[in-house]
Amino acid sequence: MNLSKKGLSISPSSTLAIDAKAKKMKAEGLDVIGFGAGEPDFDTPEHIKKAAIAAIEGGFTKYTPASGILDLKKAICDKFKQDNGLDYTPAQIVVSNGAKHSLVNTFQAICNPGDEVIIPAPYWVSYPEMVKMADAVPVFVPTTEESGFKFTAEQIKAALTPKTKAIIINSPSNPTGMIYSQAELAEIADLAVAHGLFIVSDEIYEKLIYDGYKHVSIASINDKIKQQTIIVNGVSKTYAMTGWRIGYTASSPEIAKIMSNMQSHATSNPNSIAQKAALAAISGDQGIVATMVAAFIERRNYMVKKINSIPGLSCVTPNGAFYVMMNISQLIGSEVAGRKINGSDDFADVLLEKVQVALVPGSGFGIDSHVRLSYATSLENITKGLERIEALLKK
Ligand SMILES: Cc1ncc(COP(=O)(O)O)c(C=O)c1O
């Protein structure tokens, strides 16, 4: 039977696939060290769980407005004002089933067939597929370690065509952990305003930021760029709530209306109980953020130092999120444990097979010379996993 060409062209998420494989091996009793996780290894704070339990017990278990409950939208507006200096009204907020869903809604709302969306590479695995799902075309702009994995307004300019519709900014970035400065964002904003381009600003790692760096939302640069920006954020990473599935966007009321209409047919509304939990997360005690940041800094510092001490491997220091991009280019073309390493997939395979270490090949992020390690796992696991990698490479 003839299936959807578009559907068939969509690849599965490589990060979720690695994580699932590692979890399965663990369940089978193998001593797997997983560096694949895209989720904090902390538990959702108690006050958030209690808000969800109260929602269930209070009967808050029915359909809600498609784009989310007013209380939560108001709390999100307060968050934007307080954290980002941005004024939004509830009519500009759409609450969805995770930031992933918010991003899918965004591309569906702004793209027409053949529109081009500029994506800096390395990129988060889902962006190209989400763009394709909206019948648009991903256009990659490569970045390097030397440029801090950042693209410049100059590079974006060179990639523009009459079909360019939007630029994705993901700061702090998954997978590189890099952060754009106010000055860098201002240049990109000027370019986007001059050419009438949307900015899709994925700020999901906003609070996981280290070394005195500050998060700047590109929408806060000036009013013009704010009109053209769709901010995507959510509670998954900041509050260790990946399973609850709540994300949100802030945009012009017109875009919010389109997304809300689409969502009303696709999913009705985000889960009512999770919305109450997200409300408690955003408006309640923020203690978990400092706890996670302190742990992530300690783990990152160890990981970066250790990787750079292993012959054949290196990495630059990420300043946000919870990932390290490990450079394996020195190993490409050589043999590890009797296997020729042609790229990041081979390297990830050998590690999983020979020493039960799971990490994500860079091929899925558009950079085959690197692999991604998450440090959202205990220092003990990180130490053990890197020692296994070191011992294998020594052989
Ligand atoms: C860059 C980026 N954006 C969005 C998301 C989606 O987060 P959520 O769990 O809210 O769907 C992720 C999750 O891995 C991510 O890394």
C-alpha cells in the first residue's frame, strides 16, 4: 500500500533510540553506563507532585481550554516579565504537550510548502524533522569548535534565499552547550528584521547556565524582533519534569491563534493535571534549579578535564545545558577494538558493544566528528563510563 511520502521521510529520534537501547540493556541485567539521557536525573520536586495530586483529588480531570488554563498562562507571562523583561498577554501564550509539541506547532503555523528554515549545525536532532513535517526545507549552516559552535549574522546572510522563512536559535544549545551573547543576538535580530524573517528561539535550557553567563532572549533585543520571534520554553529541563509533557510558546496573538486552533484538533488540550503541576513549578519554589546547576557544574568540570586527558579525544567547555560534544576526529580512520572507525556511529557502536557505554553519535546532530555525552547522570557513572572509554582506547 502507498504510504505518506512525507511520513516515510521522517527519521526516528536518535537520542531517544540510544536512551531506549541503554535502558533495555540495563533491564536485561547488563551494567550499562548511559550518557544518552536528555533529561535531568533529579526527581520532580515534592510541591509540584503535590499540586498534581491535589488536581486529581479536586477533580481537575476534564478538558481544559485548548491552549491551556488561564492561571498557567498568567504565570508564564509573569515568568517572561521577571526573567526576560518581556511583556506578553495570555492571548500570546500557547501551552502544549512539551516544548517538542510547541516547536511542531510553530513550524506548522509559520511555514508554507518549500519555505526554508535556517538551522545552525550541530543542531538538536528534532529540528530538521519538525521542519520537514511542516513541508518546509531545513537549510544547515555549519559551525565549528573554533567559532564556539555559533553561527554569525554573516553566515546566515550567505544562506538566505527568497524562500527563507525563519531562523532557529537554540541558546543554551543542545548538543553544544554554547550560549549566544546579547551582541551576537542583536546582529542576528537586525538581519531578521531587515529581511522579514521569523526567529524560532528555543530557550528550554535557559536556567541551566554556568560560569557567570547570562541568558538573553532574542525577543528582548527590541520590539521589532519581538514581533517576529516565537519563543519556545517548557518545564521539562528546569524542573526535572520531562514525563509531565508541558511546554509553551510566546508569540504574536495571530500565531498563537493558529497554533491554538491546530492544537484544538490535534490534542484538544495539554494534560489538565500536568498543567496544574507546571503552574506550581513556574510560580513556586525555584530551589531545584540551584541544586541541579551546582551538580551539573561539578560533573561538567570533571567530564571536560577527563576527556581532554584521554589521548585521541578532546572537547571544549560547554557553558550551559547538560551535554558535552566529544571530538573523536583523531580516531576516525583508525581501529578501536578491531573495528574501523569511519564516523560517530561506529564509535558509538563499539563503545556500547565492548564496554557497555551508551552515548549519542554526532551524525544525528549534523556533526560526524563528534559524539554527545550527557552529564545528567551521577558523578559516579560519569567517572566509571569515562574510565571504561579510556581503558578501551588504551588497548
Ligand atoms: C533543544 C531542545 N528543545 C526542546 C526539547 C523538548 O523538550 P520537551 O521535553 O519539553 O518536549 C528538548 C528536549 O530534549 C531539547 O533538547
